[in-house]
Amino acid sequence: MRRKITTLTLALALCLALSGAALAHTPLCSCYAPGDGTVVCEGGFSDGSSAAGTAMKVLDAGGATILEGQMDAHGEFVFDKPEGDYTVIFDAGEGHIITIQGKDIF
């Protein structure tokens, strides 16, 4: 009987752990240059939740902040394309940060 209870307890713990993993959401962000001198970044989360209000930064080649802002209500962040090398940071908190190099934005 004791072994049945232990097995049931382990099975329940496994189900709870897996359900917690299913609730996790992965940040998503991609940027592109539409050819009009701007860069458009679109963001969200793998569970379909909005990235509205997510902090965004644009850094120069030396790591200095050029621009700070946030995703708008549509999960977009638009800015003028900087000269030279730059980096875009999508920062939704610890474990939810995406770094995109300017050379990878087309």
C-alpha cells in the first residue's frame, strides 16, 4: 500500500511540474528594415500574450544607449536606423531578454 501511495505522489508531482512548464512563455522578437530608414521590431510571447510595454533599448557599438522605449499596444517598436553597428535589446525581465545585432536586421 505504501508503495502505491509513493507512486501516486510521484505521478502527481510530475503532472504538476509538467503543467508548470506548459504555462511558461518564451519571448519572441524579430526586427526588420523596411527600406525607409527605420527599423521595425515585433514582439510577443509563445503563449500568445502581448509584449505591449516591454522595454526596448538600442545600443551603439560601444554599448552606450542610443534610444530607450517600449513596445506599443500592437507589440511593435519602430525607430530610425542608426549609422554604424548597433544592437537591439528586448527586455521582458530575467530569462526573457533577446539581443539582436544590427548586422542581422535586413
